[in-house]
Amino acid sequence: MTPPHAPQIPVVVLAGFLGSGKTTLLNHLLRNRAGNRIGVIVNDFGSIEIDAMTVAGQVGSTVSLGNGCLCCAVDASELDTYLETLTGPAARLDVIVIEASGLAEPQELVRMLLASDNPHIRYGGLVEVVDAAEFPATRQRHPEIDRHLAAADLIVLNKTDRVSDAELAAVRETVGTAGARAAVIRAAYGRIDPELLFDPVLRPDEDDSFRQLTFEDLLPEADRAHEDHLHAAYESVSFTADVPLSPRRFMAFLDSRPAGLYRIKGFADFGAGDPGNRYALHAVGRFLRFVPERWARDEPRRTQLVLIGSGIEAAALHKELEACQDAWQDATEELERSMWGVLRYVRQPDDEG
């Protein structure tokens, strides 16, 4: 029997050169957190202005942001220590955001996270924030930005309200070329939909009728994230199938998923490949993780997926996923071998310390 898995906390790396609007985006996420408790790891507290608080502190300390969120000021050597602290049960966090500025090169942070032995976290993506108005000058001063873009899972073209359509198109083309397979979305004032990065939380232990109001509740409606234009920046595609998936065909789809497809989440049913389990799927950029979970008694056996990205074609994705179905599965040796393609993306108990 597969051992139960506690939910893993996504860790999002937020990167971008000085002036790109990275901190503005971070404060926007904290104000519009979709019910999540967020842990933030930064170099200093001075830039975090959430909840109209004046947050002051020193490296090595932690403060509460008054809304269930926590903020830590650390240096790179303390990263693992604070990840351990923030993933503890007492913190009750749902998401962790690391502001990459000054801590390390974003690629190094990603490598540290992927190599981490902490069983409570999963990689939540590298988000690179780009100042669309200053991009040509920034690229001239910092040619390494191409390297950062190439490593990104999601690129946010910020301050698009300050450029013409022609200038934006030129920046978009350059960024798209350097960013290779990353999804690219446009924004102004760092306002992106939080659901690009993390899912809304509904806590069964909290009665919404009696809970204390947070600063998020008191913000003017215009400052909240759930505005139509934010959702227009990306596409979301849902796929449901009552027929089991072929492990081989589905892995071929995942291995060749198109540029711009940023996140895939949901559950896959591999039928006779593993009749006892459904497989929770977390994909961000090129990162992929499966978590086997026991089917509940009388639970309908089906695949349910949500695919999120920019510039993706819903009809094409549906057609590819439909081709992954296998109505004539038999528990054969070939099917067992094809499941190894899935199992190599499952974190093994021996890896969890």
C-alpha cells in the first residue's frame, strides 16, 4: 500500500533586476493571496510594505505580517534552515516565495530547491520580472539577463502601460526568444492573477461567517486581484476523462508539452497500470512530480487536469490528451514497463530523509 503523503508546499522563486517591479509584484501577491498563508524569504524587510505596516528587522529574524503570512530576512547560507522552519506544522503555510535578489543567481536557487532533501516542499517555478520600458537598457547593462530568462518558467513583462504597442512587441519577441519555453504574460504595476502561481485555499477548519477580517478583506475592490483583465493574461484549459490514460502516451505528451504551458495540476488515472492509486500531478515549467494517492472507496475513476499557460491552444491540447486515453488496457508486462516512465517522477520514501 502506498504510504500517505502530506501536501507539499510550493516554493516560488521571484527574480528580476533592480527596478523591474519585483517587490511591487510580491506585495500584490501578499495583498491578494486567495486565502493562502504565504511565507516570504527576502534579504531585508525594508521593501515589504504589506498591510500598511512598517516592517523593520535584521537578517536572521522573522516577523508576522498580520494576515497569517510570515516574512524572514536571510542570507543564502540560511536558506535551508528557514525552509525547514517555514515548512513546520506550527507555521501552517501554504506557499513560500523567495525573492532572489541578492540571495543568489536565480538558477542557483532553483538548483538548491530541486536538490533539497526537505520532503515538505516542491518546486513552484522561477518567475522572472522584466521592466518592459527599460528592457533594452537593462539588457545592455546586464547581458546575463538572457541566461535568467532561459531558466525562467514564467516571464512577467511588467510596466507594459509605459510602452507603445510596437515597443512591447519588440520586447516580447526578444524575451520570447531568450526565454525559450517559458510562458510570457504582460502586466502593469505587478498585478498578476495569484492563481497563476498558487491555488485558492478553502480551509475546512475555518468558519467564514465568524473569521476575523484581514487587511485583504478591507482593501478597496479595485485593489483586488480578481479583475477580468488579469485573467485575460493567460489561458486555463480543463480536461476530464473517464477512460484510463496510457502511461507511455501521457508521458510522451508531458515530455513534448508546448512552449507557454506553465502549469499542469490535477489527477491522472492509469487504470490497470496501478489500479490502487490515482496520481496527483504537479508540473511547473519543465519540472514534473507525481504523487500516488489511494483511490477513496466508491470514488469515480477518472483523470482530471487543469493546464495553465499563455498562448496555448485549447483545442490542440484536448486532442493530444484524448489521444492519451487507452480503453483496451490489460495488465501486461508492457504496461508495467510503461509505468516506470511515471514512477521515475515519484519522490521515493528513501528520499524523504
